Amino acid sequence: MTKHLRLSAAVLALTAGAAFAQQSTITIGMQLEPPMLDPTGGAAAAIDEVVYANVFEGLTRFASDGSVVPGLAESWEISEDGTTYTFTLRDGVTFHDGEAMTAEDVVFSLDRARAEDTTNAQAALFANIVSVEAVDDTTVVVTLDGPDGAFLFDMAWGDAVIVDPASAEGNATNPIGTGPFRFVEWRQGDSIELARNDDYWGEPVALEGATFRFISDPNAAFAAMMAGDVDAFPVFPAPETLAQFEGNPQFNVLVGSTEGETILAMNHGSEALQDVRVREAISHAINRQDIIDGAMFGYGTPIGTHFAPHNPDYVDLTANSDFDPDRARELLAEAGVENLTLRLMLPPPSYARRGGEIIASQLRDVGIETEITNLEWAQWLEQVFRGYDFDLTIVSHTEPMDINIYARPEYYFQYDSAEFQSLMDQLNVETNPEQRGALLRQAQELISTDYVNAYLFQLAKTGVANANIEGLWENSPTQAIDLTGVSWTQ
Amino acid sequence: MTRLPPALLIGAAITLIYAIIALISLVWTPYDITNLQVSNRLQDWSATHWLGTDQLGRDMVSMLMEGARTSIAVAIVAVGIGMAVGVPLGLAAAANRGSLLDEVIMRGNDLIFAFPSLVIAILITAIWGPSATNAILAIGIFNIPVFARVARGGALPIWTLDYILAARTAGKTRTRISAEHVLPNIANLLIVQATIQFSLGILAEAGLSYVGLGAQPPTSSLGRMLSESQTMIYSDAWLAVLPGLAIVILVLGLNLLGDGLRDALDPRLRRARG
């Protein structure tokens, strides 16, 4: 009963807020609607965009610059051998339903994520955990199989948030977390509404409520933004219209970097693409700047390997695959390839559709014909990602630090290199930051000189917001629209 | 000699111009649209690019020429499929009026008629993937019942005429009568209907391409040009206005031609005017 009262009070506060002081709530535009709202049970980026840091929190969390900072764990100690982490939890944290957040909940959440029948989309994050024990209400000891330098980073993912055993099953439709916003309502196909959690343990947030509206059509998104129906569109789907927002003092255009390595993925199961010379030829045939200009209207940073340029361990390897059509033709001749026709499958985003046409033209120039097929996401996942039925495809890999996908031979482009896999095995047990950096650089170089895929550009995060809003993330270190620091200046 | 209606002349002129442009694009366009020059994108109208370039640096004149060709080619083949299958079905139904065959053909037509061409197209592309061929099939299938109905409707009154009776007493089979006596007499009807269906085919192709179910890149298509430029309507409006105008004018021309042909070919109207 109290819960209901509180809920209606929150709704009342929200509507009253809208009537008297319009600037205490915010409407956020998103292109895709999440399929459900449990970040521990699905991979869709839209889930984390709504709930990460807003509704759910983990032991650690990502700050806007990508660094890992304390979340529900106030502090931690790491044993000498790097296998035991002792987390001290914050005191007085409650879930939105009033239940206290204790060490038992952490044990439950991590055990649930690493269980054999887990539905967690990133189960690999927890694979190294041997045991999770609650010492007292605010102390948790996590024992690892071996030292793992990325463990605190892994625990900051949206997939590693702490949930309450009592409400875990219902989180898909009624998410109950510990965050500064509580879930109010989900109008399927239209919007999700959050309201401020007044019992929040941390610094109270400025906004009284937030509405996430789903607008898939780029034109409608543009109109909604221009009309003021939406206050901010953190990942705006039409880079071609940004120039108009830039020229308008009512709007701020936020250009940042993301974790999205956009690549021309090559199917190593295709006969022609098993020859490294053919893959190298394709890489040399591509003019990255043309793709960034033509497909992204200039937003994007060229990359030469599968790694984010803003990461300190990034190596600029674009020279390995510089634009050199003559070299590409030579390599093709060397490989004895003639009249090669490759199937290019393109998912819906404009980087893929427009980029695909540009790449097709560039490949034709060196003598490779392409057959373009435009696919919807569901078809793409079915046919390309799960079915391996493609030669080339363009996609942006938006997960942070995902170079380890090259160690998975069953991953859709099917790169199988013992050398790379052993590098990743070493990386997984290495805790020394310098050694880790060296291994990461080695890994970047290996996939660059092996021409596993053609590396195009780092996806820019191009967002638009009302000029009176401050505190939105400029970069996207993880898939999130963190509203904790957002406020209206007037 | 009767005077030709002005609608017919205007419609025929527009159609002819498009047909000539489409034919020219087979052998020549100002630029190769499969060779993208990204650095040249979004150019204004100039002597080198008469109508400027699009977001990927392709010459708009060339894009429109090829787009018109795609539309016309798809519509011609689709209408051809509709006639080739629909007319014999309609004639057979008329020749066997009231029989089980008639019922089966006409109810089958109703069934296809009940599905909009877009739904058929989505169905076909879900099975075989999107392509110009599948767009042709979808539009063609949608055309079959139209022609079957027109053929049957036109043929029924002819079957009651004396010379058909004479032909039957002379021992001609129903198939031969349909081909030799009925078909020539409904040809006018079919030509007029074909013109109308042709303009609907152009629209259907543009619609299918717009939602990505028609011709796939790098083939240019007016519908896809529209969908790709719609987000730029505020900054580079011509990119969307030009293919839109191209579709409107072509469809208008075909409709005028269809109306004019009906006026010119319908014996009753001709007699009234003469």
C-alpha cells in the first residue's frame, strides 16, 4: 500500500512539475525501443541506454570519461596475488521497492549471472569468478580463478548490475534497482517514464523525472527535436541534419567518440576471403575518408585495427591498410583472383547503407564486383550473425574493449588464429597495466597485419540537445544515457 | 479524320520523352553512377553537373535517367506479366461462363485482389530477398486479376453476338474463337487498361523501392532516391524534389495518355464525336 501511495505521489509530483516548472523533467529521444528492461538478461544496447546508472547500479560503474569509479561498492581491496577482491558496500542503500541492498544481494546477482543456465548476454564477464561470499551485510569477497586485470572494469558493465532476489524475475517489465530514478511506466511502442527516487543513497539528482521516447524514423526524429517534443537525442540517427542544429543557438550538437569500431567484416568461411592477400587487397581498395565524408558527413575517426582511438593503448595502424588501389590490384593478381564477386550484406544504419555503396564503388575500381543486399536487423542477425551466410558486411561493434571477439572462432566473421587466442589467454591473467598495454598493442597489430577485417572508422557519437541542458555525456564509454548529472540551466 | 484529343497528345509526348530518356540511358549517361566521387558530393547546379550531385557525389541527371529507366522497365515487365497471364485467364473464364473453371479463376482473382501489392512484395522478398526481379513479380502478380477481369468483362457481351454463334456452328473451338474473334474486339479495352496499370506500376515500383524492397544499389531507382534524400529535405531539398517530380510527371503523362486513348479508341465515344 505504501508503495502504491509513494508511486502515485511520484506521478503527481511529476505531472505537477510539468505544469508549473517545465524545466524539471526531460524527454530523451532514442531510435530503438528496448525489447525488455532487464540489463542482466539481454544484449540490446537500448536496455542499458534506459536503465544503466539511472535505474540499476553495479559494484563499480563507468564515469563519462570511461574510467571505472566506485558504484555500490564504496571501496575494495585486492589481495597480493590478484585473485581475491574484498568489496565494502555502501551503507543504507535500498531498492526501489524498499528492500535493503545487502551483501546477500551481491552474492545472488553475481551467482545468478555466472550460473550455468544464465541468461546473461555477457556471461564471459563472470567466467573467472570461483566464489562470491558475504562476510557481513556490507562486505563481499569475490575469489577469482586467476588474476584478472579487467575485473573491476567488467563489473562496471550494465550486465553486472546488482538486483534484488525478490524482484529479479520481474525486471524485464518492471525494473527495480537501486539507482537515482525509479521506473514508472512503459507505454510499449511509445515511451518509458522514470521518476526521481527520493530515497537515493547518493547525491540527489536534479531532474524530477525523465521520459524516453522511441522514434525510429530519422525524419520524425529531426521534426521532434526541432519542435521541442524531445529535449535531447543523445544518439541522433541522421548526421546529415546536424549542420542545421549547429547553426541554431537553441541547440547544442554533442560530438564525441563511442566504443563503436565500424568495420567491413569479412567472412573467413568464404573461400576467396581465406586468402590473406585478397583481404589485404580489399583493405587497400578502401578510401576511409570517402566513407566518413559520404556516409557520416565527416563525423568519425579513421581506425586501422579493432580498437578505440581514445584508449591510451590504441596504436594507429591505418598505414597498414592505406588507400592504395594499385597495391590492391597487384595483390589480387598475385593471389590469382579474377572476376571475384562478393555478397555485401547491409544492415539499416546509414553508415552501413551509404558506406556500402561507397565501398562497392571502390571495390569495383580494383576489379571486385559486389552484390548488395539491404537487410533489416532481424534478418541481418539471422542470416549474417548467426547464419554465417555472407561475404562482406558493415557493422559497428559498440561494446567497450571487445578485441577479444577475435579469439572466438565461432564469432560471425570466423577468424581462427591460435596466435591471437594465446595472446588473449595471456591478457586475461595479466594484471600489470604495462604488460596488459603491451599485449593489447600486440593484439591490435596482429589483427591489423592479418587483415582479418577492413577497419573503417570509429563511430562518432553525434547527439543533439536543447542548449539549456547540461551534464549529458559527450562520449559513450558504454551504452548508456546517464541522467544522474543532467540539469536545466534555465 | 477525327481530331485527336489534346490529353492524348500531351500524355503521349510526355511518355515518349521518358521512353527516349530511358533508352538513351542504356547506352549513355553524363556520368557513371556506379563510380562514386565522394569529394564531389552535394554540388550545386552547374554546367558540369546540370542538376548537381547527390550525397555520395553522383550526378543527378544520370541518377534520374537511370531511375526513370528502372521504373519503366519494372512497370513494363510487370504489366506484361499481368497481361500474359491475366488476359488468357479472363478469356477462358468468359468462354466458359458459369462453369466451375469460371468460378475458380474469378474467385482466385478475388483472393489475389484482396492482398495489396505491398503485402505481396513483402511476402516475396521475405522468401527470396529484395531485388528488382522480385518487385517485378510482386507488381506483376497484382496485375493479373486486373487484366483477367477486364478481359472477362469485355468478352462476355461479345460471346452473345451472332458471328460468335456462327463461328461455333462452324465448329471452331472456344479457344480458337477467343483468340480469333474475341481478343481483337477487346484489344482497345486492354490497351487502355495497360496504360493505366503502367502508371500504377510506376507508382508501385517507387513505393517498393522507397521501403527498400525494390531495385538494390547500385541500380538507381526514383523511389530509393526519395527515401535516401528525405532526411536532407531541409538542407538539400532538390535531392528529394527532383525524383519526386520525375515520378509525378511520368504518372501524369501516362494517365493523360490512358484517358486520351480511351476517348480515341472507344467506338461509342468516337461515333458521338464524329
